[in-house]
Amino acid sequence: MLSVSSSATGAKQLREEVVATLSHISETMTQTISGLASAQKAQLEHLPTKLGLLLRQASVEKLDGVRVESGSGAETASEKKLS
């Protein structure tokens, strides 16, 4: 009878250890996922600003290219008129 009681006690202790370990893993995963979510939220909050700056820079570069091309075209047209 003693060994049955001893086995039951050992099984109970193992179950308690498993529950404690799983609880710890669950808490750790929750904290990790929460931290990742916070980091992602911060990145997403800055995304519109970054995209706006990139779009503005691309527009300025395009306009500069158009100005150079139109300036070259105007010079060529005036040179043809003078010739």
C-alpha cells in the first residue's frame, strides 16, 4: 500500500511540475508576443511619415528631371529659331 501511495504522490508532484512549467512558458510567450506587438505598433505608427518623406523626395527628383529636360528642350528650340 505504501508504494501505491508513494506512486500517487510522485504522480501528483509531476503533474504540478508540468502545470508550473507550462504556466511559466505561457507567461513568457505572452510577454514576448506583447513586446513584439508593441515594437510593430511603433514601426507602423512611423510608417506614414516615412512613406510621405519618400514620396516627397521621389516627386522632387522627378520634377528636377522634368525641369532639366524642359530646359534642354527650350534651349534646343531657341537655338533652332536663331539658326
